[in-house]
Amino acid sequence: MAFLGRSNVGKSSLLNALAGTKGLARVSSEPGRTRLVNFFRVTGAVRPGRGGRGEFYLVDLPGYGYAKAPKSVREGWGSLVNSYLEDRDPLRLCVFIVDARHDPSAGDEMLRDWLDHHQRPYVVAANKIDKMGRGEARRRERALASALGSGAEAIIPVSATKKTGVDELWKTIRAAAFDRHDFEASE
Ligand code: GDP
């Protein structure tokens, strides 16, 4: 499970919103890799009320497109994330976070193309919907769906600050993490 998005899009806020309500525990960065990659371990009921427990990791990858970052960091982003995403077999879902107010940036389009090309399952979390009214939120959702959504499993409007849509995002993450027979067998 990987969280991806442009810098400043609210990725940390969204992870904290999930952590606050869902009991995620931040675990140390993977040894030998850059400290920029944070891991959260999630342990809990596989299907609430039906018993069975499972565990998975959320991986917080560094944001892209931060113009003020040193050049070496900007250039390193692509190779870090690329190798990280390419190496991972158990990556069940990518959560691709965008700012609901804006059309996709060049970086967003690059990431979308990468995910589509490698056929990685992903959902788009359209963040900061608290900054607009309902009608505008629906219009933006449709615009993002046509710009980014062809390969996405879903577009989920969220607000990290107001916690809107966080439950729905969580359900999607949990379903992707636990929809395998190995977990069902332990129930
Ligand atoms: P990151 O760089 O993607 O990790 O972004 P941060 O989580 O640090 O957030 C960047 C800025 O956006 C901060 O000032 C946050 O307070 C703000 N922000 C994040 N999520 C939301 C949201 O859902 N609504 C609003 N209005 N602001 C948000």
C-alpha cells in the first residue's frame, strides 16, 4: 500500500487523519534506504465482527514536484520511487493523492502514466474538498476522473483536515489489503 502525490498536496495530513482514527503506528524507516520513506504498520480485524486478524503496511513515499528542493533531491525522486514501486510485489494498492482544486500537474500526469503502464492498481484521493462547495466538488471530481481516472479504480473526494471521505478511503484500503484467501483462511 503506497501513498503518492505532489508535495504539499496533504499527504502527511491524510496519513495523520487515518492514523488518528484508525490506530496506525508509524514504524521506523526501512534500514538501508533513505529516511524519506516512512512505514506505518496496520494491525486489526480483517472484517470487523467476523474475526480474523491481519497486518499490512502503508508506505509513505516522498512527494514530488517540490521546486525548492535541491536539484539532487529532485532528480533522486524518480529513481527512488521508481525502484521502490518496481521492486514491490506485495504492493496491493497505490493511493494517488491530488489537490481537488487543480488540474493534474505534469508530475501527476507522469505518475498516472507510470501506474497505467505498469498496471498498478490505484485509487485517486482528491484532497482539500473542504475548500469548495458541493457543486464545485462534483464538477472537480468529474474533471479529475476524465484527466486521471481511466486506470483508477475509484476517485475518492476527501478532506484531511475535516476528515471527510476518510472512512471511505479506509474501507477501500482495507478491502485491497485483505481480499486474499490467505487472510480468509485464518478466519
Ligand atoms: P504533504 O507535503 O503532501 O505531506 O502536505 P501536508 O500534509 O504537509 O499539507 C500541506 C498543506 O496543506 C498544509 O498547510 C495543510 O494544513 C494543508 N492541508 C492538507 N490537507 C488539507 C485539507 O484537506 N484541506 C485543507 N484546507 N488544507 C489541507
